[in-house]
Amino acid sequence: MNAQDTQDTQDTQDTQDAEEPLLPRSRLANERLHALIPGGAHTYAKGDDQYPENLAPVISHGRGAHVWDIDGNRYIEYGSGLRSVSLGHAHPRVIEAVRRELGRGSNFVRPSIVEAEAAERFLATVPTAEMVKFAKNGSDATTAAVRLARAVTGRPRAAICADHPFFSVDDWFIGATPMSAGIPAATSDLTVAFPYGDLAATAELLTRYENEVACLILEPATHTEPPTGYLAGLRELADRHGCVLIFDEMITGFRWSEAGAQGLYGVVPDLSTFGKALGNGFAVSALAGRRDLMERGGLRHSGDRVFLLSTTHGAETHSLAAAMAVQATYAEEGVTAQLHSLGERLAAGVRDAAAGMGVGDHIVVRGRASNLVFATLDENRQPSQQYRTLFLRRLLMGGVLAPSFVVSSALDDADIDHTVDVVAQACAVYRKALDAADPTPWLAGRPVKPVFRRLA
């Protein structure tokens, strides 16, 4: 056997030696899910097209930083509940608060006193806001913010940050994505976009659509920190052009600081929306902001009423109890600092492992330590779904479920150490694929796909 034959044999061995988790029940369950639910999941980002072929586990239960699939495999989980479960699954303090309220009834024909208590707690946590209204999901909150901005300004257009991936399931946003089927052009045309970090381009947009833009809506930060003076510059532009500044704090809320990015960076929006970490997995979101704006959706004014938020289940007492327990836990246990510390340890370990295997320029960890994501780059250092597939597959084979590296406070040092070990093993295979300039032999099926795409 010559040297090339030996290498070919070794490469084949690499694709077979490491054991994939056995998922016969998950595969059958995925078929059931697709037969009953469009897309096989209630969130596109949870779809099995986001995972390597035949390696999309269906979850049985979770505790802390771990989840078990219905086949009995255990995983260390990152990005828990799409960043919503920041304290870990089945957190005792949150579960106890929910259990206490469930025994008292969850929904009534008049407001519960819990609604006042939850609002007081939230406004103490986010003191830059003056009023708050709760809902069940982030889309309702962001859409209400845009509707309110249009009502108070009398302007039709919403300006979204083009560099941020998601704001709402509603037409005003989805019409601006590749999945715009079913949305009239007249609706899509009312949404315009500005680039993150570029004040000059935003000023040009506002001048081009002078007196037409009702609001600027953006995530104040994502995988990059805002450039110095950027958020304050947006605040000044919004004031100068008479539009409403909206911060989408679905992700930054609690992970950047208990009061969100606005609390960390000291720039106060007119309106802001919170969710995800607010309920630690329970369904609760919030629209908060200036009293004079929020009250337009209330009864104590003489102007036209705005249909702000009115949801049957928006103030279920058990979800509001969960939110209060989450906020108390963050404040008393310093959870935000814990998330940053865990993320810093994980990021350092992954970067060292990637560098040690010669792929430090190809597996790139980005973002604030409390909200880490990773990029998978090909031999030309371009983003690659094929290499992402390879990487995800190897992580799953090592018992790590990680569509991102977003941490929860339930992780411990042993979890981080194991994750780094699995990443190192994945990086060794990644290096072989780069050397071959073809990851296909290591994919074992079709590559994972982007969430937003025109064709299924």
C-alpha cells in the first residue's frame, strides 16, 4: 500500500470511527412532526434542516445545562431555547414560582394583582422605561412598537437594521426577507433598511424619506459591539428627524445587563422590547418605553386610541411569576456576570483548540461572552454551510448540541472542559477537510441550510 492509499484509508476511517448517536426514535418522530406540523417544528430555527442529515435529535426533557433526546442520549446544550433559557432548564426558583401561581388560577376576566407586581418589578429592573405591557412573544411586542411609532408620528415607513436577522413574524418585517411569499408589495415597500454602525448612511436614508420614516428599529448590539458613539448618534438622528427609536432587546435583555443594552451603554430608546431570557423558557415578552408614547395605547388621553397590545394570554399569572423570579435571580445571584465568565472561559478554550489544530482562521468565535456564536469558514475563508455541517455533526457525536455557543448559567467547569475537548476533536477533522479542499466525505448527507431562503 502506497502513502496515498494509506492516507485515503485513514480519511475513510476518520469518517467512520467516531460513533454517531443512535437516533431511531428521533428519526421516526421527525417524520411524525413533518406529517403534522409544517416544517416539522414550531420555530424555523429548530427545524431539522438546521442539523446534519439524520442527526436532528428530538428532545425528551432537560435539566440545567443538559438535555436528553427520546433515544436516551444526553447532550450539553448551548443556545438553550433559542437563548430563552439562560438560567438552565427547570430552574428550581422559577419552577416554584410558577407552581405557586398555577394553584391560584392563571387567567381571569379582570387584571390580576400579579400584573401590577410584575410591571413594578420590570420597571425597577429597566429604569429607563416608564410603562410596560406584557405579551407572549417577541413579534407581538415589536409589531406593537412599530404600530405605535406610526400612530404617534403619522408616518408610514419602518426603518429596520439590515444587519440584524429577525424582528417579527409579521408582514412589515417578513416582507423584507427572502421568505416574502404571501405579503403584498405595498406592505413590503413600506419597510426600508439601514446598515448597522453607519450613521452617515442612516442620515442619508432619513433625508431621502424625509417625514416618511416612523421609526428606527434595531438590536443595539449583536455579535459586534456598537462603534463608539453609534447608539448616541442614532438617538440624535431620531430626534432630529422626528422618528421613534426602538431597541429590540430580545437577546441583549439580561445578557448584556439586567437592564439590557440600554442599561449598559447608557443610551435611552423611546421604546424597547424584551423577551427570551425574561421568562427562562416560559412565554412572556414586554414592550416598554416612554409614558407619553405608551399611554397612547391606554385610556388616559384625549387622542385617537392605538390598538397597542391586547392578548388573552398576555398576562397569564404563572408566566409573570416566572419573569419576576428570573429578575430576582439575576439581581441576587449576579447571573449576567456568571454568563460573561462562562462565555469567556468557553471562547478561550474553543479558540485555543482551533488554533492548536490549525483551523483558528476557519472556526471563528464571535460576540459578547454572554452571547457567543461561531462562524465556519472554508479554505478560502468564506462562510460555508458544508463546513458548518461537518462541525455540528462532530459536536453531536461528542454529546454537544450547539447551534451556537450561547451559554446558560447552569453550565459548570466540567461542561466547558468537555465541550472544548469535543471541539478539539472536531477541529482535527475540520483540518483534514480543509487540506482536501472538500468536506463532502465528512458530511454523511446534505448540508444544513439557512433559515431564510426562498425555496424549501
